[in-house]
Amino acid sequence: MQRTTSDESRDPGSPFPVRKRVAFSQHGGYVAGARSAQGALSGRLVRLASNESAFPPLPGVMNAIHSEEDAVVRYPDNDASELRSRIAEHHGLSSSQVAVGNGSLALVEQLMHVLVDPGDQVIVGDPSFIGYSSVGKVAQADIVRVPLSGSSLDLEAMAVAITDRTRIIFVCTPNNPTGGIVGALELESFLKAVPTDVLVVIDEAYREFVDDPRAANGVDFLDRANVLCLRTFSKAYGLAGLRIGYGLGDPQLIAALRSVQLPFGVNALAQRAATLSLDSQTELEGRVATVVSERLRLEEALTDIGLDVRPSQGNFVWIVLEEDTASTVKALAARGVLIRGYGHGMRATIGSPADNDAFLTALTSVRDRTGE
Ligand SMILES: Cc1ncc(COP(=O)(O)O)c(C=O)c1O
């Protein structure tokens, strides 16, 4: 049978008629794949662009991974029962309140599947974690961006932005890339203003690094059925490459999220590594304390060289610049230091003390060259 395809649906670059394609905006100066491209130029790369951990996996994790033959040969536990029950115990919840995902970003995608129809609104901060809009665009959501107030989300303005078509509001705290937190009292009054049929996702990917006592803890708000708390093993726990994160929330929402999970979507090595990592809380706290003290050291050193650094509660620093950051980020990459640029701000992950020193040296040299 001869089938015809309208010209509109054809991608001119492809002989196959691709139906949908999403254009993602790139942050200024950040080039996907820059790792390998720059590696050839600079030898050792200082990778401070993706907020990964500077430490090796927690004790026992690598040994377990090496000896888990079954985890490679067999399909994983689709229910991730052991891990879900361990996470539940860790937070004083029940397993029915826990969903795990192939990274917490997979859970964001699952949320779009269960809550968002094309044209529905998803409210995010501007700037905030780019993953919400990347995944939201694929779901054909209308992404409503609400400018921040300083380094934190403007919850009052986000509440004002709610309409009949709003389905999800992403409350990223600490906010990526700016590092500001949402206070517990502020979150409390925000939740009172949000209709109960709008889901508030409290994304706490960086929760372990928070030392501000005013900060909200999403887990304390789970008595509301329209709150989902997201956490990840990618940051403090150092498992970004294995891809594993989790969501905590009302059992019915959790069941819905799990119903749209890709079958066997969370691999067995990740499940095992995450379960073991939860047993190393003392070691984890020591590492977090190192990151927090390096964060302070970097913030002070960057302020000393005349930069406008905003206090961050994440494992990264946020530097506001008058000019566009693209040229600075590019000049740093040419010196082997990868960070992320966002228009008039730059985000650099807290690395090892040596990597942080390399970043400071490179940034000082870039600024000396440009005469700032
Ligand atoms: C705020 C925030 N949420 C979620 C994620 C995604 O984490 P995961 O690796 O668990 O998908 C990131 C990663 O950078 C993030 O910054």
C-alpha cells in the first residue's frame, strides 16, 4: 500500500518521517559532550559542570558491584522491594509511600505521564533545574517560568501563576543552579494557597548539603496528598552514573507513578548500591561536612577576587555576572575546567580541594586576561 506523508511532518534532515522532535535550549557556554572534546586539549579535566560527587562510592559499594554476577545476568526486581523498604525505614515511612526511578528525573517523566496532557501547565522557577522543562516539553506541557526572588524560588509569584490548567509546580530546594532554599514557614503558607488538585513536587536533590536551620524538609509535608518529595542518590551519595533516585508521597500517587514505570527500569546494580549506601550515614555525613566547608572556602575566595557570589546550600557555588557568562565558561573550558553557564550566572560544583583550587586559579587567570 502506498502511504503519503505530509511535508510538515518530515524532518528535512532525515529520510525517515520523524513525527515529533523537541528543541532543547542550551545554557550559554555549556556544550554537551565537552568532556571528550576538551579532554584531548587539556589532559586532566576538572569536571565541575554537573554537581556530581568528588568522592568514590560509599564503603562496600564497589565490592558489592564487582561480585553481583546475577545483577548483570538477570533482570532486576521490578518492584525494587528491598531498596524501597530500606528507603521507607530511613525516612520513617512505609514502602507504599516510596517509588524508585532510573534517576529522580525518570520519576519527573513518570509524573508527566500520569498528570499532564498536552497544553497543561507546569510551573517552574526561572532559572531552575532544566530537567523539568526538558521532560515537560516531551509531554507537550506548557512550561510556565516564574522568575526567582534573589537566589530562591518566589513562591508567592508561583502561587499567583496557578490557573485551571496547572497540574504540577516544581519547588526545587536548594534551587539548582542558584543554591537558595525555601523556608519551612514559607512552604507551609504556600501549600495552603495551592489547590489540592495541583501537585507540588519538592525536589530536594541537594538536601544533604543544607545547613540552614530555616530550610523546609519536604518529608515533613507528606501528610498532604498533593505533595511529592524527590530525592536522589546522584549527588551526596555519589551514584550519578548508576542512575537511581526516589520519590516519597501519598500511596495512591506512588502507585500511579509505579504503574507507568518502564518495566525493569531500575537496574539491579543501582538498587544494590543504593541499599548499601544508606548503611553508611556516618561516612556520608563526613563527606557532606567536607563539601560544606569547601563551599564556604570557595565562596570566600571568589568574593575576594571581586566576584558576586550568592550563598548556596547545594554542592555548588553560584556566581552572578554583569556580562554574559558564555565567554568565561568557554575560557575556563579551554583551561580544562568545566562549569555551567546560565546567561548572567555561572554554577560550579564543589569538587575535591585540588579541583576547587584549579577552578580558582583558572578563573583568576581568565579574569586577569579580560582585565576585570
Ligand atoms: C534539582 C535536581 N533535581 C533532579 C536532578 C536529577 O537527578 P537524577 O540524577 O536523580 O536524575 C538534578 C540533577 O542535576 C537536579 O539538580
